[in-house]
Amino acid sequence: MSVSAEPTSVDPRRNGSVPADTGTARTDTLRPHAEHAFADELAALAAQDDRPRPARWRLSPWAVATYLLGGTLPDGTVITPKYVGPRRVVEVAVTTLATDRALLLLGVPGTAKTWVSEHLAAAVSGDSTLLVQGTAGTPEEAIRYGWNYARLLAHGPSRDALVPSPVMRAMAEGRTARVEELTRIPADVQDCLITILSEKTLPIPELGQEVQAVRGFNLIATANDRDRGVNELSSALRRRFNTVVLPLPQTPEAEVDIVTRRVEQIGRSLDLPAVPDGVDEIRRVVTVFRELRDGVTADGRTKLKSPSGTLSTAEAISVVTGGLALAAHFGDGVLRAGDVAAGVLGAVVRDPAADRVVWQEYLETVVRERDGWSDFYRACREAGA
């Protein structure tokens, strides 16, 4: 016996239409969902998208890739880039979602896996909220279904007593589900996905029923390279995914661009100063992170020891955002070396013993001797005093 998979909700986010009032995110929302924050761009793409769309997709694969990578539409509408990186990576990810294979976004921390996952779901389904957050304590119910125990005890197992998971809802409505940090989830819970991804069905043995996925359903999972050995994916589960590796930014200019764009977006929601006043400091933060991450200076002349942390692009964004807040509330609104020094120190020195030695060596042999960096050197010295 199969449970009807047609959606019954009248919520416009659940039936594929564009809500009339989502052109501008609510002003009291600190971090709007992608489908709200970029509703105007999604609507413009949908209006001009005349290419074939897979079942229940809001946009064609071409339009989804354009939404992520940015571009200018024939009517002059500018689509801002959501991901700065190799185009082929995005194209493979989007194409995977148009097939019957699930998508696994793999990469080191800070390579925008969650960000890309959210925007893919928003562009494909118009809803990025069907999310399972993976942790060491994630139970099977988070992936399969749970029960309303009051109804269960009062009336026994029934459809009304069942609480669907985000994955079950995505299957029933033909939408995109998301599983964050898949390798953080215990292995036996991970394997709940095998039947879902291979048979496209979710059995409910307590009711003698099942939910069958309707066309349009797929799943995006993210996993961290640094978590290898925590809860490795079984070979059976890994075969159900097409793995796409998100690389670190290839050039300093690309990473500066990413940090600048994201800090601008975050800063607008926090009423922080404009980023252009601090581009030089952003470039310094990115340079420090890249050199320590790569174990060599930008000119290739000096070998460096790398600290224990990842020093990812996401951490650079956090450091600069914190610096802008300092400049806004305790300075003159202009981002300076002293505003980012403490954040850089906190990001680099995770292990107080080993990392502090690495940082001091880098500070004295590289930063101190670099032309035009004397203010940054002094600020870092004061922050570490």
C-alpha cells in the first residue's frame, strides 16, 4: 500500500509558485533563506527561462547554473554570483540533480559546501529548508520519520500520528532535501538513506505503507574532508551519490573577491561600514591565510610551517566581519590593521603551544620584512602581547 505523494499544503513555498511578497526579505530577519534573499533574481530567471525544465524544477539546469555563477539576462537583469569557482563544478552538480543520483558536496571546511547546497535547493525547488543537520546524535527519525507520542498512545499507529522528516516531505512533494555534515551522522543512521536513494521509497512498516518519491525528488549531502575516519560512508551508500569536490579558491584575487562579496552581504544585514574602505585589509587577511595554509609565501621563496587550523575562506570572512564591527563600534568606521589583528591571531592560534610558535615565526620572518605591512605587524604584536 502506498501513501499518496501529492502535496496538500497551500503554502506557496510548497507548491512551486513565487510568493508575491518575497521580493524583499523581512527587515527583522537576520539571515533570510536564499529563496527569500534572492527572490527577485529567481523570479527574473524564471520569467526569461525558456529552456526545458526537469519535472517540478523551478528553473532549467542552465538557469540554475546561471543563478549560482552569475550573469546578465537579455533584459539587463544582473544575476549576482553566489559561488566563485570552476564553472564545470557547478554544471556537474546541477546535472547530477537532474538525474536519479544524489549529490555529495565534498571539501575542506570553508569551501562553501553548505552555501552551494542551499542555493541549489532554492533554485531547483524554491525551498532550501528541507534540511537535516548531521551530528553525532542525529537519530533515524531525523531522516525517516518520527511519531507524535500523544496521538500514538491515544489512538495507536496511524498516519495522523506520524511526523514526517524533511527527507520524507521532499519525497512526497518532489523537492530537494539537504543533509548537512553527512559523515558526522552515525553509520547505522546514514544507511537509512540507502533504500531512499536506490529504491526511491521510504517504508513505514508500522502502518504497512510506504512513501514513494515523486519526480523532482533528490538529495544534496555535504561532507567534510577533515572528518574522514569519523563515520566513513559505507560503500553501498557512497555508490548512491555522485561526489563533487569543491576546491579552495585557486587565486588570491578570487578569494579576495569571495570574502569581499560575502562580507558586504553580511555587513548590510548588520549595518556595518562599506567593504571598499577595507579592501587592503581583506587582501592582507587572505594573503596571511593562503600562505600559512599552503606552507609557502606567495613569491615561493620562503617555506613556512602550517598551523593546525584550516584557515579557510569562511574563517577569513568571519575575521573581516568581526573587524568591520570593531571599526564601526569602536573606531572611525574604516577597517584598519588593528581591527583584524585579533581575529587573525584567533584563527591561526588554535593550539596555544604549537600554533603560537608557527605564528611568531611567520610574524617575524615574513610580516616584519614585508614592505607596507609595518602597521599590520605592530597590530599583530599588540594583539598577541
